[in-house]
Amino acid sequence: MARRVLLHVGTPKTGTTYLQDVCFRNRPLLEEHGILYPADRFDAHFLAALDLMRLPWGGLEEQAVGAWDRLAAEVRAFDGTAIVSHEILARATPAQTRRALASLGHGDGSTEVHLVLSVRDLVRQIPAEWQENIKHRTTTSYADFLAELQEQSRSGIIASWFWAVQELPDIVDRWRHDLPADRVHLVTVPPPGSPRDLLWERFVTTFGLAGLDLDLGTDRANVSLGVPETYLLRQVNLRANDQIEPADYRELIREVLAHRTLSARTGSPRLALPPTAFPWISELTDRWVEELSSQGYDVVGSLAELSGERPAAFSDPDAPDLDQVVDAAAASIVALVHDVGRWRANEARLHAEIADLHGQLARARMNPVYRLKERLYRLLTRGRTGQRVLDAYYRARGSSSRLA
């Protein structure tokens, strides 16, 4: 059984993608130091989370069947420290969290399970979550998104998901069960302007990665878009959502346009919380901080960082500067043309390779020995006796393939 399990359950938009990619890329080194990150593919923990919570996810849930049990079995079989991490685990129900903890060894007397939650202020989380929704094909305006979050019932699809993965005291309550307070770790995301590596240093402290020569390069970190870029992406969703296949959307819209092109643009206004929403968020955060502070959890950073900073400026993403949108659209067209050109070049290369193979086959057929073998084969396949001769030949060669 694993002696120690660090179970990282969120929240989204708190550096989780970077942490997971570093752990995945450094699995051999981690194991040398007694740390297991159980994954045979980069999204293994995501699939395990889908399986645990029985979540539908664009067909990926079919790949996820049995993934949690396989991950948990690998953790239990390891003699050392294991890390399990995915941000959507934040929305698990009490029954699902109880099953997860038990399957990882909690309660067996030999495994010490720790709950880790990385947390960031709602001033940044709200616009970031809206943008993430847009990158996953939604068409909801920013104003409607904010209005739904403020509804008392929280019954809408957007609000129910958002608060399930962002309401910190509730997430801890659903996951903690009988874990001691000192085994609950809250890692706060530093405020803007902090040293670039400060969040990573906090992860290193929490997950016991100090002193390891880790490869910290990654191309999987989440990216953010500016106001006109997000507006443009939402317009694409509004006009073409029912015309673009999911695989094409992931490759061309989310990857080529959003991640590689629009996220690289500088100088655009950044998404922010509108000034009118700040008092509501500030009051809610104060209640959270008071409740979390009273529990005696291990805080890596400071709960004061959850208060956030009042945005200095606000640019309405529902009504951006259209000149900036046109500029972003032109850059998008150029990027797509380049991508189409790359695909056309690959297609031309493959056609050339096929033509060369056809030429090699034609030249082989001109060879007298080849022609003799071909006529003999056709003659033998015309009757039962000849077929038995061929079968005996293939058996003698150790192959039943007709191409042998």
C-alpha cells in the first residue's frame, strides 16, 4: 500500500495543468525518489475523474470506463508517495469522494491520505471561467454568465457547475470526511505582480518535490485571451457551432485559433470583473476566508490572497472595440491559411510517396522472376490441389498470410 497519497482535487484555473504536465513528463525521475504519478497518458487522471463521477464529456467517457479503479489499484500497489491530480474532482459528490478516499487506501491504517486544494480569488476566477466556457463552444454572454452566478437558486447549468468547482468551503466539506485538519492543504495562487515562480514553489513545498532536478518545460499550460479575442471566439460559436465537428473544433478553433494564435496577441484589454460585481464578490470571499481560517487547515501561501484586487479597468467583452476584433479576425485568417498550407504540403508529400511506391511496384512487375511467380500463383489458386500445395508452402514458411 502507498504510505502517503496527495489527492489534488482542484480548483480549475489555478496552475493545475502545469503541475500535471510536469508530473507526467517526470514520472521516471519521480519514481526514483519514491513518488508515483500513475499515468500512461497525459490525460489519465482526467479520464479517472470522469469515471469516478460518471460524467459525460463529448464521448470521452467511453474511454474512461474503469479508469478510476485502475488508477487506484496502481496507487495501492506502490510503496511510497502517490500523487493524484485533476481539477474537475472538485465537483464530486460526498458519495463519490467517500469511494475515492477508500479506494486510495484511506481508513486501512497504513495509508495517509492528504487533500490538496489550489485556490484563487474569484476576482480572477470568474472571468477566467467564462472564457474557458467560450473555449468549449458555449455562446453565453458575459452579462448573462454573471447574472446566472448571482442567482440565489444556483440551479442553472452554468451556475451549478461553477459553484461546484469554485465554492471552497463546500468543496472541502465534500472531500474531507474524517481527514484531520492538518491533512487538508490549501495552496493559494499569488496575486498579480508576484514572482513568476512563486506558485510553483508552493506546489513544490506541498507535493514534496524540493531538490528534484525536474524538467519544467511544458507546452500544455492553459492560455488566456484578451477581450476582443474572446468576443471573436464567441462569435464563431454563435455562427458555426452546429456546422463544425467536435474534432475539427478542438484542432482548428481551440488549438490553432485560441491557443496558438489569439493567446499570443499582446496589447488587448484583459478580461476582468466588472466594478459593479466587486462588492458582492468581496462579501462572499470574506465569509469563505473566515470559515476556512477557523478550521486549522494547512495554508501554503495566505488566505488573504483570496480577497483579490479591485480591477483597475474594465472593458466589456460583450461590446469590445470592433477595430480590435477585426484585427484579431485578420490574424486568425492568416493562421488558418498557414495551417491549411501545412496540411496541403503534407498531402502533396504523401501523394508523391504513393506515386513512388506505385512506380516501384510497376518496376517489380516487369521483373521476369516476379511475373513467373505471379502466373504460378494464379495457376495454383484455380484448383483444390494447387491450393493445398500453396497451404503446405505457407505452413513450411511459418506463415498463413497470402502475402508471405
